[in-house]
Amino acid sequence: MTIQQTIRPHPALVPLPCLCQPVEMEDDQGRDGHVQYLPEDADLRILLLQWYRRARQAQLAHGDAANRYGVRARRLGIPVVVLSALVGTSVFATLTQQVAPWLRIITGLLSITAAVLAALQTFFRSSDLSSEHRIASRDFGALRRHIGQLGAVGGKSREVLLETLDEIRKRYDEASGASPNIPEELLARRRAGTTEYFPPEFSLWPEGERLRG
């Protein structure tokens, strides 16, 4: 007589019925993998584009101003250093030995010229203005990158966009208030090259083709 043994699998090895259904995760991308830009937020994107262009214009114009004042500072500073060294050497020579009267006259003229150039250097503040414009250029560059990052990332709610835009506006006002005035010709030159500029960060915008140029 054979005894049939019933072999039961261990409970841990018995497959359980699936109680979960696939869940579609919502993210900043659509089904085709592209970033979503809502049509009703087109007005905010246009505002971002305007601010981006202005920040870029200010960044480049401040950079041009920093270079201009830096060149002016060197043109006045280097002659002051050279003339001061010549005057010091000439004065030392007159103290140690007898010199011709014409050499004393030249020494006096060099001393006056060095003093005038030093006074002009202090009056124009070229070195200080160069540093101030360079700092302003960096501030507007950071602001431009912030705007570009916001415009490149889609899928955000309108409330979040408005809140971030308000922060950008405050940063823009602070940078404008702390920066020195840009010479008009430098500002006009950069304005001409920025008015039609479309940043690559915004290349996925649905209205990108219409806003280019």
C-alpha cells in the first residue's frame, strides 16, 4: 500500500496576489519626456524674457564700463608712479651734489605734473568706478542666470512662478540701486545687441519661434 504524501510549499514561498496598481508619477515632464510649459503662463514667460534681456544688457554694459575706467585708471596711474620716481631721484641728486639750474627747473616741473595727475586720478575715481562696475556686472550676471534657470524649468504652478518672480524683482531692484550709472553710449550699444536676443535656456518654450527676433 503506497502512501501519497502531499507536499505543501512554505507559506513564505506562496506568491501573493498583487494588490497594487501601477501609479503614474507626476513630474515636470510630459509623456513625451519634454518639459511642460502651460499656455496660460505665457505672460509670465514673456516677462521673464524681458527681465533676462535687461539683466544681460546691464551685465555687459557694466563690464564695458569697468574696462573703460580700468584703462583710464592705468593711463593716469602709471605716469604718476614714473614721474614720482623721477622726482624722488632728482631731489636726492640735488641734495648730494651741485646740479645745474635747468635740472632743478625740470625737477620742479615733473613734480607739479605728478601732483596734477595724482589730483586728476583722485577726482575721476577711475579705479574705484572700475571696481564698482565690475561688481555690478557680476551681480547682474548672477541675476541673469537665476532668470534663465527659472525659465528653463517648466511644470511649476503659477503661484510658485509669481513668488519666484517677486524674489527676482527684489534682487533686480537691489542690484540696480547699488550699481553706478552706466555711460549712455555704452548702454545704448549693448541695448542694440540685446533687444532681439533670445536665450538658449528658453529654447523649449512653445512660443519660442515667435519670440525669436
